[in-house]
Amino acid sequence: MFGGLQRLGHDLEIVSAMVEDVPNGGLPLRRVAPIPVYLRPDLRFNPTHWYIAGTNNYVSKTVSLPRIVRAVRRYRKRFRPDVIHFIENYGPAMAPLRLAFPHVPLTISAPTYQPNRPLYDLFLEASFASFDTVVPFSDAYQRRLLELRFRRERVRRIRWGIDVDRFDVPSDEQRAAARKEFGLGAEQIVGFWTGFIQQTTEDDLRAALQTAERTLRSDPTKYAFLFCFKPEHFKESFRAFERPGLRVFGSAEAFQAARASADVFLSPIQDARSTAAPPLAWLESLAMGIPILTTDIPGSEEAVVDGESGFRVRSPEEASDRLLEMGSDAAMRRRLREGARQIAVDRYSVDRALEEYLALWLDLANESGGRADPRESVKRSQAPSGQ
């Protein structure tokens, strides 16, 4: 997205709350150090990465927000943005944000709705109060915001996007090389799970394990499962999940090889109260021709079209039945691979997302009397900020 804005001639400043410095890739990236809070660290993180857990909670985000606002105000004085866009929701402390930026349109991305704490809806409404437009990533989340009585003109659904040229279907040679790393046969049906991605919890991990174990009991030689944890989430205790046909890994390299080997992405989300964003790992997998097997929660149907780009199920048992069907039907596997790729290209291209964001920002800049010329097809500047 940022590279696309630059290629189109836009000026931008990026203010990002990051624990560590990262290469900026030629982008005008301004790092703000978040304030860690360890009242109740996220237990999904292992001890070597608790410094990340300390910033992965709303208490930390609340106390870090003034730092971010000060940084945006500082850059705003010389940059004069047409629009300020927040990528991250910092919670109800954002309610008075309009006071800090009284004359600039404000927009915010809204990836997923996950009412996992008391008063969630009230806090959500407070966090969005200062924004001219809220951008949900799915039709399901848009419907939920309208149910919460957000004005329709304040809500514009824009699905997020990935570079579908970068994430492409692996060649036969690439798949064979990846499978060789794991000692997998060319005819085996390979499923992979990864976590913890957005919205996934240990309940989702257990559901995926139940599906894998049931499938392996049905046919222990035809199937193989690769469970890949992010390094910050991997714990040696997870090795206990291993058994013949099911292996556990904790490195980025293993994840890349597992995904290149995979016939299906096993990714249940158990919390039916939430909406699927969907996670970026889904979109990357779809673009690589990997169908997804998930649970039927609101929003999942937008990426996982039943029988076209994967399957939505109601239980680990039903998921296992679907895997057994796939294993016995080569034509179905081929159809799902093609359908997964097509869904990614049609619905989740970063070029499409960029066009829709630009249209939104141009509308707001013109309405506010900003510098943007309504006769221009391309808006000149915007300043995203967030995490």
C-alpha cells in the first residue's frame, strides 16, 4: 500500500508504534516506542518474547497513545496532511482524538469484531467516535457496525489486500523441494496449521489437533500435518502434540516450507461471536492456491467460499470428513487450488484495496476543503498513522 502511494506520486508520513527498529525500505517511517505494561501478559507468548506481550494489550496501547498523538501532531505541522488514517485501534482512549486534530479528516481501519470482554460494544463505539469514516475489512463487520447504529455514511467496507504477484502458486519443483525437507511423499495430502494468528487461541489449536488426529486414525499413511508456531509463541511443551504423521515446528523457515508443501490450510476459529477479518495468513495462502478449512463464523464465507476456495465446517469431525473427501478426489483438490487463487485475485488484491482507499481519502479531502483537486484522479498526500 505505501509503495503504491509513492509510485502514484503521493506524499506520506508513517508514524508507527514498534518495539524494535526495522529497516524502513525507503519509506518515511517514524518509529514511536510503545510503553510496555505487564499487568497480565498474553500467555500465548513464550518467556523470551514477553517484551512483545507487554505491548500487546489495551492497557499498553492506552498509555502509549499520547506518545503517538504527539508524534503525529509534530509531523503534521510541516506535512499538512489531507487525511490522517489510523491502522490500529487503541481503544476507548481514542474518543477525544478529534480535539487533537480538529480540521483534518480522520479514518481508521477495522479488521475484526471480537467481543471477548465485558462492555466491548461500548468501548468500540467510543474508540471510533472521533473518526469520519470507519473502514471494516468485511461485509460481516460492516453489518455489525450498522447493527450498532453507526451511520451508514460513516462506514465504508474495504477488504484489505496482498500482493498477488508476490504470493503465487508454487511450481511443482518448489513443492517437491519443500516436501523433501520434511520427508513427505508426492502423493500425501499435507495440511498445515499456523499460529497464533489474528483471533486464534489455544481453543482453536485444540480443534485443529482434533481434526488432524481423527484424520490420521482414518488413514495414517495418506495424510501428514505440519503445525507451525511463530517463534514468539513456540514452547517446547508443544512437542507433546507430535505423533506419527503430525509434526510441530517453531521457526519462520519451517513455516515457509510447510506452506509451500501444503494441500490445505487448517485454520478453525471457534469464537462464533466474532467476525473473520480474514487473517492475512488466509489471504496469502489463497493466493498460493491453498484452500482453507475453517469454521463457519461471520465473514469467513467472504474468503472461504464453500467448495470453491475451501470449506466451512461446524466441528473437528466435519473438518476431518472434508479432508477425507479431498484425499479421495484429485479433481476436487485441483478445483479448490484454482478457486483459492481466483478468490485472492478477485477480492484481495492490494491494487484494488489501494484504489478504494484513495477514493475514500479523496472524497474526504475534498469535502473538508483540503488541498486535493477534485479534478485530479490521484490524491497528492495522506498520512497514515498507527501500528
